Amino acid sequence: MKDFYLEILHVDKNCGARYGILHTPHGDVEVPMFMPVGTLATVKTLSPEELKEMGAGVILANTYHLSIRPGADIVAAAGGLHKFMNWNGPILTDSGGFQVFSLAQKRNITEEGVTFKNHLNGDKLFFSPEKAIEIEEKLGADIIMSFDECIPYPASYDYVKKSMERTLRWAKRGLDAHKREDQALFGIVQGGEYEDLRKQCAEELVKMDFPGYSIGGTSIGEPKDVCFKMIDYSVKYLPTNKPRYLMGVGSLDYLLGGIYRGVDMFDCVLPTRIARHGTLMTSTGRVNIKNEKYKLDFTPLDSSCDCYCCKNYTKAYLRHLYVCDETFGKRLLSIHNIRFLIKIMEGAREAIKEDRFEEYMNVTLAAFGDKRGF
RNA sequence: GGGAGGGUAGCGAAGAGGCUAAACGCGGCAGACUGUAAAUCUGUUACCUACGGUUUCGGCAGUUCGAAUCUGCCCCCUCCCA
């Protein structure tokens, strides 16, 4: 598909970080980038206009969730996701592979696919690689994911191997089923923390020649060094001219660590979820806006932030909204957290162009201070 | 004036002799959250010199080995009748 390709414009001389432009049918976006998650065709509490203003490029949506509500046919009848949700930028749909992990208690895996008992009413729902593609074609995102199994951590070598090999077979089946020319189907590298498995998976996927590759099975509770190993063991075997997407990562240290290792795209529910729960990422560290100490704090959340929230509101006001459970508070905090990560990415891109990404990463993390990195 | 029902931790509300420093809810305080079953979940919330100790269930005085729980008196609140 010619409308979709990654144009690498610069690779940092001192590390794997790369700057480029991802061309998609719905516009060009710069990488590395952070993609806000809008599972149900909405980034919770935020409007598309606000997301645009924050500098969001790609938005995620979810195949499993949308297939249940409202149903893929309804989205198709609406003219596809872009029209349905009024987002004319690029959209990426996850395949439901993550739900194989997050809804582990409600599903059964076979070679053919996964049978879910849907989380709302227990209805049976069968997802095969072909079915996932069929739904994703109806949804009509620019970038779509292969149906995989996101395995838990830790997992035994034998299990990871079996699962990865099945995910590979599923990737091939999805690829064969995929017909739409205006969608880029990504393969997902699994293989847990085992280098030989990651290598095998990546190499086999590369043979299938996907327009992009994801690194999956990360950000599910594994230690940071393990996550970085997973990235290294995957990136190493992926082509330089295709986008690399680290799935589910959203804390500062993992994001910067991923960029450092050559990852281009990231998504995570973390900024929006923790915002709704009163936790903010700021340039000087983590803030729990509900804390009593902010009662009389009439300064902005992050004085170096340019978001609508930080430019117009004080911590005391944000705390008040949170304490009163006002929707506007959740909106403002979500705006901030997303803008914060997007701004981190903007800074990363500038740093890469000037071959000083490593320094940027270290300075940013040091200022943040929190050992957990977010 | 007569009758009835009540007073339990910041609030609401269980408890009706030992297992009760006292359920539960709210409020308060703190924490978690990573391809969203998440506007969710967890911990904590009498006091202290805190793997222990000290005072609590309107007040005072009793009964009992032991009382928020039983008895007497007192104070206060609500409702009904005059």
C-alpha cells in the first residue's frame, strides 16, 4: 500500500532513536509519537478538537470493544470510524489481542481462535485472526493489528514458545484475510523475555513483509529491565524502514527507553486513566491532585506546561473539582496528561535531530525524579 | 400537663451481657493504575512514648468475674394528644 510508509529523516548518532514521518491515508504524523487511546471510539472525556490542539497524531480504538458496542456493522454504516467519531486524523485499531490477556478469566484459546464470554452480558464471542481482520476492515482504521495472544508475565519458556508460534500462524492467516488496500496491517512480535523466541518471531514476521511491526507482551507488570530486553530482542531483528510500535507503554521511563532503543510509536491508557483517578505526570514528577497539600495551592499543575489546563487553572481548583467529582476536572487532568506525553515526544524529536537524545532522556528523567518513572 | 420513641466514633447507622476500639455506608487521609471489564480498586480513619498501652457508646451511681448492652436517677432530642 503506497499511502502508508515511514520516512526516516534522522537517526541519532549515539543511540537507536530515530526521527521520521509516518505517512498515512489520513495524514502525516511525526515519530516518535505517543498515541492516546480511545477504546470505544472516544478518548475518554476529550473531544477530537481538543486532541488536535494537544498535538495528537494517531488515535487508538479497540476491535473487541467496538464489535460488542455498537457493532462493526453500525460503524461501517456510519461510514467508518473516522466519520463515526469525527476524527479525520489517522486511527489505529487494536485487534482484541490484549483482551485475550486482560479478560483471561472469560475466554478460551484454541488454534482456531479465542472464544470470549463478553464482559457485559456473558454472550459468546468468537475471535479468529480472520474475524478480527474482518471487523477491523469494517471499522476502517488506517493501521490495524494482527490478532495475537498477549501473554502474561512471567510465563514459562514452553508456554511462550507455543503461544508465539500460534501467534505467528495467526499473523499469516490475518495477512491472507486482509484485503483493504488503504489499511496497514501490523504484525506483532511476541516471545516474552526470551531472545531466541523474539528473534524467531520477528524474523518470521519480517518474511511475511508487514508494513509495520509491533512489540507486544510488554507493559503487563514485567520489570523495566525485562521490558527493555523484550524491546532489544525484537528491534534487533526488525527492518529499519518500517515503523516499530511498542504496545501499551506510557510511563516516562519506558517511553524514553523505548525511543532510545529505536521504537517509533507508543500507546497507553495510563495518562487518561490516572488523570481520571487524580494522578498527573508533570515535568517535576508525579502529582496526586487530591492531596490535601494542594488545597491552597494557587499555582498551575506544571508551570512549564503549555496545555489548556496548566495555562488557565490552579492546583487548588483542580483539587476542588476532583474532590467534588466534577467531570470538568477529569477533562482538564486528561488534557494535561496527554499533552504532557505529547510534549515529551516533541522534545524527543528535536533532540534526536540534534543527536542529543540520550542527554534529553537523562535530563527529563532526572527532573521527573520518581524512581518509577511516571 | 399526658403518651410514645430515641441519644453509639466527623456524619448516618448496626450492635441488646464476654468473640466489641465497636459491623456497614458516607465523609476524611493516603496509595495503585501501562495494546481501558477502570469516573475503578486498595489501605487507613478514638488516643498514645504503638508487635504494646490508655480512655470510649448522653451523664452519674449501681448489678455482675465481666456492661454500649441490665437497674435507678438526671440531662437532652423527636413525634402524638391536650
